[in-house]
Amino acid sequence: MKLLLGHCIGFDDQDQLTDTARGGLLIDQGVIQAMGDGAELVRRYPQAQVVDHGSSYLMPGFVDAHVHYPQLPVIASHGEQLLEWLERYTFPEESKYGDLDYACAQAEQFLDLTLAYGTTSAAVFSTVHATSAEALFQAAGRRNLRLATGKVLMDRHCPESLRDDPVSGYQESERLIRSFHGQGRLEYAITPRFAPTSSAEQLAACAALWDAYPDVLLQTHLSENADEIRWVSELFPASPDYLGVYEQFDLVRTRALFGHAIHLSAREADSLRERGGVLVHCPTSNLFLGSGLFEFQAHARAGQRLALASDVGGGSALSMWSTMLGAYQVSAMLGQALDAQQLLYAATLGGARSLGWDCVGNLAVGYEADILVIDPHATALTSQRIGHSTSLEEALFALIVLADDRHVSDVYVAGQRVSD
Ligand code: GUN
Ligand code: ZN
């Protein structure tokens, strides 16, 4: 039993920010068992091991709802938009992940880095190779992370070395589901890359697999780039629009995660809302690849299920701080300035709920103890800025704009300190 002391930040029943200076979190069996005034909890639980984080903030760990671990080596690649970027940078790197040793080394490095930035949960794309998903599951399992991944399904319009077929894709996915889904905190995500790289047979196989295992996630890409959208309309001429392809194969359900979803028609947006699909905002990627401006505020007001994501390697940062800043900058371009509450909610509790993970994303009794210790004084720049702030919201917004991995001084995963 552990009692963490610090400045506790979470969300109340109305999803508004709450804070308790000199607060405490009692953790047992990886779950928050009590929270409140720190001194009071110290008195009430004399047997607990006290870890005093002083005036640092204790916050829920970040949820990255769409990221490609095999693309870490191609983050920050110059000069292309989506389809050319895939051909020139992404596919050559992804071709290496049939080698289990390479995949394992990359998975370890990816998780070390994401944890250093404070991401404790993620929905992650692997590559077409089952070994790549296996490597990430093993590495995430060793760290006891709540994480979903899946082998990419891709049977056309890609290099031969990255191609599966509808039958092998189904069988390998099913084998991975049976081996890893529900093991500890791991979950499986059926992962058709996007409509252009899957045949009709493969998309139909995805639906059959999801029918057989209805409690897994599904993740894919939707309506990111103008050339991509045109290509989808040529490949699926009978479909009214891009989403219509996924609808036709019954892939638009709750817990279907659609990365990007920038250029939606009113029909597509209405259908996504009615069916409970999740729109995953990938702001740094959408800026970096020149894809477009996602209307987060409008979608939030319309009641869409939303999440926030780095989309590395299209995204230019692993950090969810930078991702929130990207979301703010995109909203500013649209004249809609998202605030600290909206940004932090999307990066934690809101994203977690959209993924169906009701057990993470908040500091409250009953939640799994994935906790960040944030030192606002880690750099001179943030320290002086926080010193001039007059409210918690102002201080948190300054961190969203200015913080990086130096501000994440400790991370707890299910109550265990990662550095231990
Ligand atoms: N669409 C299909 N594959 C990808 C990918 O790997 N990254 C991004 N940003 N979009 C995609
Ligand atoms: Zn992506």
C-alpha cells in the first residue's frame, strides 16, 4: 500500500478540472483506493508507504490514441505528403519488422520513450508482420501497460514484402487475439491500414473477425489527404464517400478508431456519431504532412466521440504535450481556441473513454494508478511562467505549450514507479 503526496489534478463528475494542493492518493493492487487531503490520509493509513512529491503535480497518464511504433525511425522525414511519404519513408522501414529481434529492440525503445514523455496508454499500429505485434505485446506486458495493438492488414497497393492476404491476415490476427487480448492490461485492435490497401475480401474478413471477437478494438485511417480520398473514390466507385467503404463492410461501430477524419461530409460525420465511431485527432501529423485542419471544437459540440494522438511517424512529436499544443494551434487557425481543460481531457480521460477504457485517464477512486509526477519548475522558462500565473488553468496551459519530457519527473504504471 502506497500513499503519494503532491498537488493532485483530475476531473470531476462534470469533467471539469479539480485540484487539491497537498493532496494524497492511496494506491493498492494498482488501483487508487482513496484520495483527498494528504495529511488526513497519512493519519488514516499509518501502514502505507508514503512517497512525498512535494509541490509537483500528480496527473493522470496520457493516452495516445493512434501511433505507429515502427515509424519512430522515420519521424521527421522531409518534404512529402501522405501517399508519397508512405512510399518513400514508411514502407521501407516497416519492411524490417519481420525480424523479431529488430522488432523487439524497436518496441523496447518506443515504450521507453513514450513513458518518458508521460504516455501510459496507447492504441498502436504494428506492421503487417505478426512478429511486430508480438514484440510490442511482450514489451508492453512486461511494463504492465494498458495498451492495444494489432498486426496491420494490407493485401494490395503496397510492396510485396508488406503484403498479407485475407485468409492469412485473419488467421494471424486471430492467433494474436487468442495469445494476447485480455492478458493483463493488453488488448487487441484489428488493424486494416486503410481502405486503399485492403481488398473487399480483406475488409469483409475484418468484420467477420470482429463478429467472432466483439470486445476487441478496430483501428484504421480515414479521410486524411485529398489524393487519398480521390483514390478511395476510384477504388470503391459504388461507395458514396470514404466512410461509406467502412460502413459497407460493417466496420463502423463503437470502439472503431478512425485516425485523422479531417475532410468529412455532413453525412459521414452524422453516421460516425450515430454509430459511435471514434474520431482521432492527430494534429502534429496533419500539420507536418500538410493534410488539413481538423475541426475539433465543432465535432465536440456535436457530441462526437473524440481522442487525441501523436500519429508518429507522420506526427512530429511523441509527446502528448506537443500534441495538445498542436491541437491548440489548429484550433487557433480555425478561430476556436481550445482551453486547458479541453486539451487535457482529450489527452487523458476523454481519450480513454472513447477507447472504452473507463478504468484509466483520471485520478479518482477506482481508477488504475497510471500517474505522472509533473515538475513545473523543471526548466527556467516554465518555472518563471508558472510563477506569473494566477490560476491552475493558466499554469496548465503554459505547461501544454512549453513542457516536454524534462517536466515528467516520475511515472507510475498501475501503482509501480517506472524508474524502480
Ligand atoms: N494512412 C495509411 N497509412 C498511414 C500511416 O502510416 N500514417 C498516416 N499518417 N496515414 C496513413
Ligand atoms: Zn496513422
